[in-house]
Amino acid sequence: MSKLGFKRTEVAGDKTIYAHVLETALGGFVLDTTGLTKGEKIVAGTAFTFDEATRLAKPDQTAPKGLLYEDVVIDDNTSVDIVLRGTVYARRIPAITDELKAKMPQIIFSQSK
């Protein structure tokens, strides 16, 4: 645990999902656990939004700003990083509609395996 009280839990991922990560949201964020179940896992590549003022981030299937960088286990004060620019293997992440992909134009959704 860091001096600020953030928790970081190592979660073994099954596969590499990013070919390249060019930019993440600066400063990192704390997972907003509202409506989420503690102990469950959120997988890397899940669409996320964040609030710069509150420094909170949460899964968002309507107006995402980026993709979750790595798998996390839901808990209080869980630190998350959001990828804003890069290339992701689209077949290895949770399904994202074309409409949502259009809202994240700086992320390339590669169809490579």
C-alpha cells in the first residue's frame, strides 16, 4: 500500500492486450466502486471514463474516455490507469461497439490475433 492509502493488487492477466501504449491519463485515478461488487475483477481493455476534478474513474459503456490499462480487483482505494492513446488487440478485450470505438479515436482497435 502506498503512503497515500491507494491499494494496488497484482492480478495475473491471461494475455497481452496492448500492442502499444502511447499515453495514459496523467496522475492515475481511484476506482469509483459505486454500483460495483468488491472482490470482482475488471479486465484490462474495459471501457472507462474518469473525472479530472475528483480523480475517480469507473467503467462506462456510454461515453468512455479510454480503456483500463490492466486487470484490477474491485476494492476501496484501488488505483487504476486509463489508456488514452495506443493500439489494443480488439479480439482480446471485452466487446466494444463501433459507436464506442468512435468516441475513443486515439485508440486503434487492431484485429490481429
